[in-house]
Amino acid sequence: MAQAKDLTKLSRDQTNLTEELQWVRKGPAHPEHGAYVSYVQPETFREKAYRKTMANPLVPIGILTTTMVLGYGLWCMRKGNQQMSQYMMRARVAAQAFTIIALVGGVYVAGSRAK
């Protein structure tokens, strides 16, 4: 008799749990075999970098420009060409500003697409 009461209580608890979790939705079905996917393999660093570059291509361009201008400016400073070195350091600040503006613009565009 006690075992029957335990089973009744267990089935009641299971029904309550099922009702509580009605809001949970399963992800999309797998395109090949139709089953639900419970594990999605995380993307690699290269895949993530490619995805982010395609989403906002101006940021990597700005980073590369900043790095190249900085390197050339330091090389000019070492060679003793102070005028060109000074010019390159000013250009570096402009390239950094471009990169930051591109980054903020990309965030704004991504935020407005999400709405």
C-alpha cells in the first residue's frame, strides 16, 4: 500500500514538473535526420574571427592600418627621420580614431538589426 502511495506521489510530482517546464522550447531539429540537437560544437578561433570580420570589416582594416603606421613611425624614429616619425605618430592617432569609430558604428548597426 505504501508503495502505491509513493508511485502516485511520484507521478503527481512528475506532472507538476512537466507543467512547470511548458515554457521551455526545444531548439531547431537537425536538418539531416530531424532529431533535436542537444550539443552544438563551439566554433574555433579562426571561425569566430572570420564571422566577426565579415560582420564588421572596417575594424580589422583599422587595426592593420594602425599597426602599420605605428611600425613605420617607429622605424623612422630609429633611423633619425624625426619629421616623418612625427607625421606617422599623428597618422596613428587618426587610424586609432577610425578604428574606434568603426567599432562603435558596428555595435550600433548590430544593435539596430537585432530589434
